[in-house]
Amino acid sequence: MLVVLVELVVEALVLVVTLLVVLVVVIVVVVVMVIVFVLVAVFMVLVMLVMMAVFVIFVVLVVMAVLVLVVVILVVLVVVIMLMLFMMLLVVLVMVSVLVLFVVILVMFVMMIVFVIVLVLLVVLLVMTVFAFVVMFLVMLVMVTMFVFFVVVMMAIVSLLDLGLGKLAFEIFNGRSAQ
């Protein structure tokens, strides 16, 4: 009777220790997963803020281009009217008009280059966002695999300890009762 009672106490202690170890592992895994999710969320918010800033810059550049075009059209109209009124200054005004148009074309070319750079930055940010999602998925996959492997290994270790300690206790108490 005493042998059975001791075996039951030993098995109960092994089960309690096993449950405590599994509980600690589950808590650690949950905390790590929460930290990973928070870090990925912060990264995504930062990427979105950068994308919004780039979009605002793009809109400002477009508005500036439209304003420059309107100003150029007005300048050209003024120059044309002045040409009609002042035929004597024709050569000088034509040269100024050509220079202004050349500068406007140069400014428009520079703005087009800036637009291309902004679009490239948007594509890079999009690629970075996709990469972040892929990395997050792979990290979660690795963590789940490691957790399952750890639980299986711990179950095997606890089963072997339970078997060995049970046999040892049986041998000790069986040997004493035989004497």
C-alpha cells in the first residue's frame, strides 16, 4: 500500500513539474510573439508615415509644376502683347521669351526627374513592406516549429524520467518490503 502511495506522489510531482515547465514555455513564447508583432507594427507605421510624406512631396511638386506652367503662360501672353505694342523692342523681347521658355523647360525637366525619383522611392517602400510581411511570416513559422519541437522533446524527457523514477521507486520500496 505504501509503495502505491509513493508511486502516486512521485507521478503527481512529475506531472506538476511538467505542467509548470510547459506553462513557462507557453508564457515565454506568447511574450516573444507579442514583442515581434509590436515591432512589426511599429515598422509598418513608420513605413506608412514615410510613404505619406513622399506622397505629400509628390503632390506639392505637381502643384508647383502647374503653377509654374500657369506663370509661364501668363509671361508668354504678356510678352506677346508687349511685342504687338512695342515693335521696336521685338528682338529683345523675343530673346527674353526664349530664355524664359528655356528656363521653364529646364525646370520642367528637373521636376520630371524628381517625379521619377519619388516614384522609385514609392516602389522601394512597397518592396520593403512586402519584405517585412514575408520576414514576419517566416519568423512566426520558425517560432511555431520550435515551440512544437520543444513540447515534443519535453514530453519525451518527462516520459523517460517518469518511467525511470517509477522503476527506481518500485525497486527501492519493493526491495524494502521483501526484507
